[in-house]
Amino acid sequence: MARERTGLILASAGATVSRVDATGAEAAPAFDSDLAQESRLLALNPLVARPADRKRLLMLGGRLAPCLWAIDGATWGIHAPVAVR
């Protein structure tokens, strides 16, 4: 458990994103193994539900020391962009 925060903020083009403090008011676990945090996330303006018109399996990997992350075994600079629409 720690008060330090890290993560990503996803926002649409032109959205205003406020600065988030580096530490929270309360200590929290790094993640919930049951995805309880993620299951509470809701879109302000949800998309209309429809079946996926294409799917792609991505393998995520990496480590913290040194900080190195990969998608499908490729790190930044030798990666192949993942096209989405």
C-alpha cells in the first residue's frame, strides 16, 4: 500500500485535463486482483453498444528495473504502431 500515484489519463482530442497530485490522501494497493477498481469506471458519454468489427490480441510485457515495457515483444523505437479507430 502506498500514497504515490502513477498511471495514464485517457482523454479525447481537445479535452481539458487537470493536473493530478503525485500522492493521494489515503494509501491504496497497486491494483485490485479482482479488477474492482476497473469495474467501477464509467464513460461520461458512453458509445452505442455494437459488436466489434475486428479484434487483435496484444502481448504486454516489461519490468520496472530498468523501466522497460513492450507490446508484442517490441520496445519503443522498434515497435509497430497499433492502429485503432
